[in-house]
Amino acid sequence: MTALSLSNLPSRVKIVEVGPRDGLQNEKSQISTADKIRYIDLLSESGLPVIEATSFVSPKAIPQLADADEVYRGIRKRPGVTYLVLVPNERGLERALAAGVRAIAVFTAASETFTKHNINMTIEESLRAFRTVVKRARDEQLWIRGYISTCFGCPYEGRVPVENVVRVAEALAEMGADEISIGDTIGVATPNQVVELCAALQERMPVERLAMHFHDTRGTALANIVAALQMQIATFDSASGGLGGCPYAPGASGNVATEDVLYLLHGMGIETGADLESVRAASRALAGALDHELTSKTYKALEAAAAS
């Protein structure tokens, strides 16, 4: 059993901002292209090193992201920032390349039932389809990320065995993914489970290739991040304001909020290169276009303090 330790934490962490894609794709009210571009441009000014800008998915599948081409071409590309996009298939990759994309992500899951509901494939079918996409992306010298959903629990199958996650992660690594994001899609993980899974993954691949993606459905996301830090994970996904959710996971709340993660990490003396106030400004700019309040506790606290 791997023990938790508060010493020897990473001195610097990379935040992958997923609000513009993973966050907005679940919004019911249509966000204008201009609002998305402004939101991403403000995030670019915050010092965040990676921003997931959009997804080149079928407009019929996700109407909110039907303007992927316009958004990607319209944002100001800040030097030193990686602008990541999701591509579901070869057609999506072709669109992304035509728009000038230099970093892509592909996605699958560790649960067969979830994969079937989400992309209408088995896990093996999804991996087989992505091999062609990843090969082409590598030929084009793109940076490639692989997402694995439901790594801790599935809304249909319950607890997901560790070996299932490891098997999918190994397949993505072998086909050429530079980084693999391990997702707690429905927000059921607890710190001991994070330690167990991280230990198993690190037996098969370098820790530098791993990222963690937590949802805060049950309020455990920040605790899980601390557990992952203790396992030397130094890349985390988050969404400004706490945007997001999962349409295939009833009751699943948003991604862990970037503001909350930055407050935690900076308070622990861990560098990120990102400015909390600038991220908050980006969230505030988007908030007026939403039909609900943002969930980030840090964002709410800072906004309340500023208004008092």
C-alpha cells in the first residue's frame, strides 16, 4: 500500500484549462462565437500554459461547438500557450489541420457501457479508430493528448477496476499520445483511490506523461489533487468558474474550478505561472452569457469581497 506524504511535492504544476471546450459543451444556452473568443483571449492573458479551445466534432452531436472553425481562427494565439482541440475522428482532424491547429486530443473511456453511450463504440473500436488519427497527427508533428473518461466510476457500471484504466492508458501511450489525462468523469474518486491508480499507472509509464482530470460532484476534487501531487502528478485539468458536467452522468457537476485549484496550489507554495485574478476576470466576462451562476468557491468569495 502506497502511503501519502506531504513532502517532496512538485514545485511547479501545469494547469490545462478546459473551460472553453469541456466546460461550454454542456451549456444549454447558446454562447455566441464572439463571447467564446473573448473568453479564450482573456484566459490567454492569465499565464495558463494550455487552453482547450474547442472541439472539431459534428455540429449535430454538440451544437454548442458548431463554430469550432470560427473560434479557433478568431482567438489571438499568445506565444508560449498551447491551444488544444478535441478531434473525434479523421474528419475532425482534417478540419483542425485546415484551421491551423498544432495540438489535438482524442478521447475514450475505461468503461465499456459509458463508451457505448458516449461515442457509440466499444473501447477497442475507439482505440482502433484513434490509431489512424494519432498516426496522421504525428506525421504532421502535432502534440497529442489522450483523454480517458470514467477512470474511477461509471454511471452505468459503478466502480471501474484499476486494470481497465491501465490497459487503456497503455494503449494510448503505445499509439503515440504525448500526455494522458485520467478523468473522474462523475466525481466519485477519493484520495486513496487516486493514490492506488497513480501507483499502478506509474508502474507502466513515466509520471510526466500523466495528468488528472477531476470533477467536484461530491466535493472531493481538491483533496484528490493533493493526493495526486503526493504521487508526483504535476499536470491537472480544470475549468474556470467550475464550468462543465457530463450529459451521460446524471447529477455530475462541473470540472474542478481553475480559481479553486490556483488558490490551493499557490497557497501551498507551488508555482503555476497563472494569475488567479486574470482567470477570475475571464470567468466574470463569460458569466453574463450563462443562464446559471458559476460554482467556483474562490470565484464567489472574491466577487463577494469586491462587492462589499
